[in-house]
Amino acid sequence: MSELDRRDFLKLVGVGAGAAATACAEPVEKLVPYVEQPESVTPGIAVWYASTCTECPAACGLHVRTREGRPVKLEGNPDHPINQGKLCARGQAGLGRTYLPDRYPQPMLRGAGGELEATTWADATAQLQAGLQGGSGSTVVLGGRVGPSLDGVIDAFAAATGAQRVVYEPFAYEALRSGTQAVFGVASLPIFDPGKADLIVDLGSDFLSSGLSPTENARQYADARNVKTHKSGGTRMISFGPRLNLTTSSADQWLPSRAGSESAIAFAIAQAVVEAKGSPAGADAAGIQAFVAGGNLAKAASEAGLETSELTAVVEAVLHAKNPLILPPGIASTGSNATSTAAAVMLSNALLGAVGTSVSIPPAEASAPVGLAEIKALVADMNAGKVKALLVHDSNPVYSLPAELGFVEALGKVATVVSFASSKDETAELASLVLPDHTPMESWGDRAPRPGVRSIVQPTVRPLLDTQATGDTLLEAGRALGGVMPEGSFRSVVENNWSDVDWRGALALGGVFTDAAIAPVAIQGDFSGLGMKSSSIGGNGEYTLVAFPHHFLGDGRGAALPWLQEIPEPTTKLQWNSWVEMSFATAEKFGVGFGDVVSVTTPAGRIEGSVFPRGGIRDDTIAVPIGQGHSVGFYASMEGEGEHGGWSAGPEAAAGEPGKPRGANVMAVLPAAEDESGGRVWLSTRADVAKTGRFRRLALSQWTDNQRERKLAQVASLAQVAGHGGDDHHGGHHDEPPHTFTAAYDADPDQPYRWGMVIDNDRCNGCSACVASCSIENNVPVVGEAQAIQRRDMAWIRIEKYIGDGNQKGGSARRPVPDSEKLGELDVRYIPMPCQQCGAAPCEAVCPTLATYHNKEGLNGMIYNRCAGTRYCANNCVYKVRRFNYFDYGNENFPGLLGLMLNPDVTVRQQGVMEKCSFCVQRIEGARQLAKDEDRNIRDGEVQTACQQACPTNAITFGNLRDDGSKVVAEADEPERSYHLLQELNTRSAITYLAQVTRDENEGNH
Amino acid sequence: MAPPATAVADALASPARPRDSRANIDIMAPTKGVQWPYFLALGAAVLGVLQALVVLLYQTYVGLGVAGYQQPVFWGLYIVTFVFWIGIGHAGTLISAILFLFRAKWRNAVNRGAEALTVFAVITAALFPILHLGRIWKLYYLIPYPNQRSLWVNFKSPLLWDVFAISTYASISVVFFYIGLIPDIAIARDRATGVKKAIYTVLALGWQGTGPQWKAHSRSVLHLSGLATPLVLSVHSVVSWDFAMSIVPGWHATIFAPYFVAGAVFGGFAMVINIMIPVRRIFRLERYLTDYHFENMSRFILLTSTICGYAYAAEYFIAWYSGVEFEQSSFWLRAFGPYWLSTWCMITFNVIFPQLLWIKRLRTNLPFLFGLCFFINLGMWFERYVIIITSLSREYITGSWGLYVISPVELSVLAGSFCWFSMWFLLFLKVFPVIAITEVKELEIHARDHGGAH
């Protein structure tokens, strides 16, 4: 906060409030002091704006909560058809971009000394024009996908300056686009609705984590498996893949196929489908036959390392299902023949009737990202000196392109490299000119992710720093070069683009959402150059290297956001760094274990990482997450904190090491391989593993996945859910009556409320959106890697992951060993763990100062001011949900502008006090004010806790247990599934868990 | 157990009148003069205290994170050491009060040292619950005092009981120690000159050794013994309830109070022996601290060690017999989990080694006793470490299982606590007689008049 004194702060607040008040009208270009208070802004009352999330191409709708002119929380827009009020962890954390210490405060120009130096916009603009005008060669605009309005401006700029535009996204799904084009003649990304299928065959799509629209798909999938409405258990999923990823963990069957065998499996299924269903009328039957001719179940099974009978059973199930859906391989399993694979999958989907029900094919995108082939051409041009100016926006190619492509060297041959990055990244740090864009929270823009959905990005805060919208920069530059550019500012460009609709209505709603039907497509079948080929994974190494998108970091853009670094990655529960996943057998072979550093060598390079041995990966495969290894960024690199300095280091560990990467960038060591259509290949190489002899502990938030038959995460079979088969304690479901107490009574009898919660473990897929939401709502500090290694994370809610019922073995090692996963076996149980708000809370009795107490409405209150820090409550908490402020996290761990992001409704905790989940008591109190004004009780559903609000699958229900008509009481009324955690201890927990349902293959609709 | 004739053999050659006794000279000798080894030791102790003070200031300033806490282990070495020192403080009161009431005359030679040890151990122990607080500056929140905000403390919390138990014990110990010292301070006063004399004069409270004074004195000691006796049992019982009243597997056991008291007496005696052996040797007090005393203390150690052994066994038995998996796992992992070494150290040092004391020759072999007691102290420290750390690291939610690793900061404070204790004890040695002169004289007279055993 040292950069921002009180006066500046007040100015910002005033300006922000002014902007907020007038965000729907012309921006007011003057300061509005609070003595003239904006009519719509009341200090203490939040103002909400609708906007659109720009963290991934799914384009979920946002509701931005602003307080006194500052955005403090992102929630899903309930009116938005894609996310329907929900938001994933990445979207939640995107709020932080506005406040990151990484932001460029003003334009930067590379000075004589070779360093980026601050400059003015006038100077920077002049430099840009000079760079665009002088010299010979072309201008290239390189960047990620943006909305239609900015697309228009960039295209106009390109036309005005004769520049070439290259749209580049690391995760561009080129193969799926090309494959769809091959089958249907439309180069677009299909829209999947897993909820409309009754059987999903997942060929490594990981659609719940890194898919095309994870939040939407998670909801659809969970709804389709709701055992209340689907007595048969609903949609089933069979998942293929070499490692247990997030999606696989929610499947019903896992076939651990060898990495690279997706193609063979896809073709084997396609061949069987074509055989069974025939070719549709009007399609080139012979062409289709020839295309799938390579498909063979036995060969596929041997390539995948599976039994032929297993594959046959899958094919049988697909052919017998009413609405089967095959999901094409995702990023991690994009092999050298990915386009053929995608085409085979889409062909099968079309023949199986999925296209039109669970799959729709939208029209081709206006500016689709290019494949690696075009990038190679660009690099060649750059090397040949044909490019005089490279303008990079919304993209970080230096980080995300394969190192062997030589992009960095080629960059040196370009006279003017301009970056529009609002925050430091590897590319911007190599640019000659940085013209920082506003962050999404400060920007105008729009998104059109699919037909019928037009979504607005609107600013919710006045730009905090001296930045300028890239749209405006380009408009200005285009005009200066004599081009024909749209009139007015970029804001008016956006507004003009929306002139066909009610602009103010669209701003209020967040966009225009219609039920525009997507025109049906027919099989065209142009399969030239495509067909079944065995995956050609290069390199001579012993292990197939699977580079998979980190659940939170995506293509690496999430690494700058501290929450995404610190929230445990759901499938491994690892925080902060990169790791090398390998099976226990492989680890044993190298004589390494948890935390031992190994090197991974591919033909394109070498990285190092600590070993994370797990049961859920094939012996012939190693896996490294994509997204780490940044050398720039306060949180993304080691700039914010040094290498773990030992126990005594304490806060000194935070003495950063700028330029030192955090973890390893696996993308850099992947060969620059292309598939048939020139798309980038991610599953491209084998790797050699070697022990280095060093040890670097990984921050692991959960040291064992063995619940020792303690029935923490319980399961119930479909028969049990249906109310029979009660004697069959399949999976260790509770054998005690679930309701030996009524939590509703654990409050003052005169009070109308006893707050409680129901968590449906069957709906939880582990995505951890709740954790992000909770952390941001409740000002939960991020502690950093060194502290996370000491397990001092402050999360108020965590998702525990257990495998099966567990056994009495284990727990005796000093190194953590989550070792219950077994290849091909699926019994992953996620259990979200907030404070249980016990009716007879063990924490309350032992606090000597009554800092934690039972309030009249049954909540375990926590009075931070009264806490002396004896920590007895945390010892006595059986659920281990209490967190202690070992250092002054509240002051020190929100550096720079991040302090502005704090929720003013929640106290920032001091060094030495205990804290924990409060059931979002500030939200309860907010609702109470309203109810009091209207002289009524708080209505059911009026209070949503942050975790509940964010949960994409609606696994969490919160409400008043005293109100018999409330949803939370209705949800809990499932005697066959409901249980209280550790009920035998009589803590009288206010949270009712609903056991996960095991969907036996022999039950239900198969 | 009256002392055998040999126990005070030298004393039998005592003169007719108490004031002719050599005890005054012998026992007061250490307080005289300046010996450089003494100041070297004192200087080292003071330095040790200072380094711990600096480290504690650092810890208070930056936060408790510099200690080794890792979730889910929220209590660490500070609480371990707190219980250790509180336990040490038990021997003094036991020797002074209970053995006094039981008229165990042999206690007279060791009670002064033991009482001093108690006082210093308690003031050492009392530091730890304070310096382990997250916000030391809010210490007064733990004390019930009238205030405008009408804030009160939680009388249900065992930590609050601790506050009362320790403060009561500390005050009784100090008073007991001081009352017992008065006649000896008077002796010191009579032998001192200058400023020292003035100070001793004030401290002696006008003691003249008159009949009524002696009567009042012995009455006071008797009554204080009566008051202190239940405290021996209550203090460590209350400390044990810090654990037993919780719901943590491995802590939540009814055996804790007697188990802790026995352990405390055990550890306390070991510490008394560990200190008195060098004191006796350095200050040539062999005439007063005889083998007989050490043998008796060894017997006590043997008894309490066996009680501890029983308690260990009972804990494991009950964990198994309860059928509760949480308890069973907790104890299984104590013995075979990540902290197995601590557990086996504890069992070996506390139960197996002391069994050698069945051999009479070893009970009077001082080098052996010294070594044994050193290990017992170590073992008793490990006992608390095992109880606190292993239990916390393996609780109900397996996903929250973790470890605790001691940090250098904590080690420095641990070392500082020994220095702090030593500093007080060394100062005590220089200022007051380490053996109760008057009580020894009483013994001498007793021996002279009755010829040893009755």
C-alpha cells in the first residue's frame, strides 16, 4: 500500500464511485468527491454490474460486486445461459488481475540501457507510430481471441496499416475444429451438452476441468446424474486416459488406456458405429467406410493396453445407449493424428444421433485461432527480417510456444515489438514498447461465444493506473496512419456494435440472450488426408510425457493469480509448484519418492521437477502440469518469495528472487509438432527420466487419501438410495440411524433461525470453485509456497479427496503418501469441508477467553478481537477447519493494490488470531438488514453462502433449519444418503452430507 | 523410615549444643567468596537467557510462524516444555509437604534444594503458556478481572483452570520456600556484614530463634504442608486436563490425572538427583547429603517409574479395549508411526532403565544415578512430546494428518529455559544455604538424643 497514500485512495474511491454511478452512461471525465455523493452509491451498500468473464473462451456471465467503486467479488450471472449464475475458480480469481502487483503502472519504453522505462502515453504513442511507419517489412498483430468489437478494431487497424493478423491461443483446439470441418464442412468447435446424453465415452477430454465450457458442462453433467430425479442414477460415463484426471474421477468406469491410443479407440468405436448404423442418406458412404476402415477393436485394445473385451463392452454400451455421446480428446491427449481422431469422434456422434441432441455444431467462428503451422511461418518471416513490427495482445507467446520454435530469437530480429499486456509477462518483458491495456474489470468489450449468446464486458472501476484500452490505442494509431477507423472511442465502437439492441437493457442483463436455434448440420464427409494412424509419439525416452493443463492455471495465464496457485489442484491436492507425476512402480524403479527432484528430458529440452508418485497413472507414462515455470510475475515466478528457506526463515522467505521461475514450463520442452491439419500437438514425445539426487518438497495440502474406514466420505449404492438393499453396506455406508439429533434445536429457542447446510457429495466433482469464492469473499490470505509447504494455508473450506473406504494401513511415514489410487479403479470421493457449525462444538468449550462462542442462531462465532491465540480450539476441532494467522498475513499478504480488493464487510485478521468459516455471516447480516427494513423474516434462499453461490453443480444448499419449508430441510430429507460427519462424537454438526452414489454397471438403464 | 545410624554418622559426632554444629560453616560455605567457575556458569546461563529473550522478541514481532507449527499440530515444543517444567516442580512440594506430614526425616537434607527447584521450575514453566500465545500482548484476556466491557473468561476451559492452578501453586511454593528459609536467613544474617547483612536482616523478618517464634514457624510449616499437599495432586491433574478434557484421540483419557502426577513426581525426583549430585560434590556437602538420601529418592523413582509404566500400558490397553478406531490408530501410530523414536525413547528411559534400581548397589552409585536421572529427564520430556505431538498429528480427519518439525527458534527458547532455570538456581546457591541448616541440626540433635534408630 506504500504506493497509494490516503489522498490517492480517496480520489480513486471517488472516481471509481463516479464511474460506477455512471457506468451505463457517458463516462464522466472529472473527479466526483464524496461530498457530492453519487445518487446510486451508498457507502456500505454493494452495487452490482453485469459483465463477462474473459479468463477462458467459454465466456461465462458475471455479476461484479462493487463496494464504494471497487470490484470486490465476482459471481456468475444467473441470467446468463452458459453458466447460469455459477463461476469456476479461474473466473473468480480473475478479479485479482486488476489489483496484481504485476501491473504496468504506465506505458513502458525500452531505454538505452536495455531496460523498460516508464514513459508517457504521448511519447509511447509516438513511438508506436514511428515503429509502424518507418522501415521495411510488414506489421503483424499477434494475439488471443477477443470479442467481436475488438476484433473489428484490430481488423480495421490491420487493413489501415496493411498489417497481418494472427490469432494465437495455446489451447486452440485446432484438431477438433478441423475434424468438425472434415465431418460437417463447418470449421467450428462443437458445443457439448453432456446432460443430454445417457452414456458418455470420454476419450481424455477432461471436460470438467479444462474443456470448452467446464462450468456449464459440470452443471449439465451433475443435473443429468441427480439421483432425486433419475432413479436409475442418470447419465453414465466411461473415461479413457493414462492418468486419473478430474473428469475421470467423476466417471463410472475408468479404462486406463495408454497415452496416444485415443486415436485407435476412436476409430475402433467409429468403425463399429458405422457398421451398425450405416451411412446416412446423401453422405459419401464409401468415403466414410474408407475413413473408418482402420478401426479395429483388437488392435485398439492392444495399442491401449486394455483387454479387447473391455473395448467391446464399451462399443456394446455405446450402441445400446439411447443417447450416447463421445467426447473427443482434450488438450493433454491431442496427438499427432488428432484431427483424424476428432473427425472419427464427431462422425460417430453424428451417426449415433448425438449431433442435434447433446452436440451442436455452431457456424464457423469469425476469427479462429491459427495452428502451429502458421506460427512457424510467422517465426520464419520474423527470422528473415520480413517483420518490422510485432504487436502482441492478450497472449504470451514467449512463454507458451515450444522453445525449439525459436520465437524468442526471432523476436530479436523484429525492430519494434509492442505488447499490450496490462500485467508483466514474458513477452512484454522482451518488448520494446509496452502499451498497457486496461484489465477486464476496467474494460469495455463483448463476447459472442455461440449463437444466441452476446455478452457484454463492461468496466466496473475507473482504471486504477495510467493504462489505455488497446482498442483506443489501435484506433488512434490507425487514424494517425491515415487508415479508415471506426468513429469515436473504443467504448463507442462497442456501443455502436450493439446498436441493434436495447443497449441499456443489455448492460443491465449482461448481454442479449436468445434461444437462437443452431442450424442442424449434415455429414459432408471430406476426409482427405485423414484416417486411422497409430499415434506417432516421438523421442526415444522410456516414458510417454503427458503435459496436461493444470486445473487452475490453464495455459499458464492463471499462474499470476495467487489464489489459483494456492488452492490445491483437485486431483493431486498439490499447491504452487510443478511436479512430475509417475506411478509408484516407476518411482521405485528410479529410487525416488515424494519430492525427489528428477529431470525429464525430451528431444526438445530438459526440465526438472519434484516427483509426485500416485497410483492413478500408468507405469509407462509420466505427467507434468502445464502452466508453471514463469520467469516473470510476483506470484507466477519466485519474485514474491524466495526458495523455501527452512523453518527459521519465516517472513524472510518472502524476500523474492525475481526472474527465477516457479516450477518448470513443460510447454517449452515439447517438440513443435503438428498434426494433419497443422494444429499443435501436445501429446508428442517420450521422455527420459533421471534422478538428480536433490529433494524439493512439494506443497501438498492432503497427505493421505486413505480414510481408514472412518466413513468420512460415504457412498450409497443405487439400491440403497432407492430404499432397499439396506443390509448391503456396499462402500461402507452408515449403519447408524442418520438422525439421532435435530440440528435445528441447537440455537436459542426464541430465534427463528438455525443456519445449516446440505452438501451433496454426489454432485461435487472436486472443482474447487467454492474454495476460490470463499477465499475472495472472506479476505482469506494467500500464504505462499514456503508457508504452504508447512501446511499453513488459510482456506476456510477445503475439498478432501479420498479413494474408497480406505484401510488401516498407512499413516506411519514421515513423507506424505496419498497412495490409495489404483490404476483402472474408480472410487474417488470428494468431500467439501467447511466449518460444521456444530451444535455442541468442541472448539467453544475450550477457549479460555470465549473468543469463539455459540450465537443465538446456532453459529460458532469467532471474535477475532477477543482471541489471544492459545489455539486450543484448533486442536479440539475434530474437523480441522480452524486456521491460525502465524504471521501478519492480513497486512503483508495483500501487497500493492491487492488491499483494495478486500471485502469491506469482512474483518481482515491480525497476526496471532484464529479464524474459520463463518457461514458467510456477513451475508446473513446483510439479508437481515433488508428483512428488518421490511419487517419480515429472512426468506429462504435470500442468503447464499459464497461457496454455495459459486458451486457449478449446486452441490451446496444453505438455509434455515427451523423453516420446515426451506430448501435445505428438503434437501437433507434423504434418509438413505444423509449423514453427519463423525456423528458418533456428538458434535451435532449443522452440515448434512449426502453420500456419493455408486452407479453399478448392472443397475439402472444399462 | 527413620534414618539408620549410618545416615548421619558424621552428625553423631556433633557437639552438645546446636550452635556448636559445623553445619553453619559447612552449609553456608558456598555462599562465601568469589569462585570464577561459578561466575562462568552464571554468565553462561545469563547469556542463554538473553539469546532466548532476543529470539522471543523476534517471534513476538514477526509472528508465531517462526516456530515449527504445521497444521494440524497447533501446539508444539512450548507446551511440551511447559508440561515438562511443571512436572519438575513437583518433587519440591512432595518432599517438603507430603514427606513432612509423613515425618520422613530423611527429607531434611534435600528439601531446601527441592523447594528451590520447585519455585524455579514453576517460574520457568509459567513462561511457556504465555510465550506460546499468538498475541502475547493480550495475555490479560485470560485473567478474570472486572472491566467496563463486561468481558469475562470461560470457566469451562481447562486453560483457565491452568491459570489458577499454576498461580496458586506458584504462590504456595514461594511462601513455603520462604517460610522454611527464615531461620537460615537469620543464620546468614548473623554471619554477614555490610549491605548483605542489611538485606538478610530485612528478609529474616526479625527472627531470633525464640521459643514462640519456633512454635509459630513449625505451625506455619505444618499448615502450609497441609495446604500444599493437595496441590501436588491438583496442579498436575489440572495440567493433564488441558489434554484429557479435549476430544483429541490420545488425550481424552480418564487416567491422565494420576498418570501425570506420577510422571511429575518421577521427573521431579530425577531432577532433584541430577542437581543435588553435582551440588553435593562441588560444595563438599557429603556429610549432609548422604547415600541414604539418594537411595531413598531412588526408591521413589523406582516406584513412580513403575506407575508410569503401568499408565503407559493402561493407555494402550484402553485404546485397544475401547474398540474405537480413532484411539487405536492414534496409539498404534505412536509406537510405529512417524514419531516411533520418541515413543520408544520415552518407554526405554522412563520404564526400562529405572528398573535397574531394583539393584541396591546401583541405588547408591551416584555416577550411575546421575546418568540414569539424566535419561529419565530426557524420557519425561519425550513423554510430553509424544502425548502432545503424536496425538495432534493423527486426529479424526485423515486428510488433515500432518507432522510437526521443531524449529530453531523453539530450540533456542528450550535452551533458554534451561538457562533461565539454572540462572535462578545458581543465584540461589550463592545467596541461601542449599540445605536447611536448622533442620539438619534438628536431625543431629535427634540422632544424638536417640542414637539413631528408635
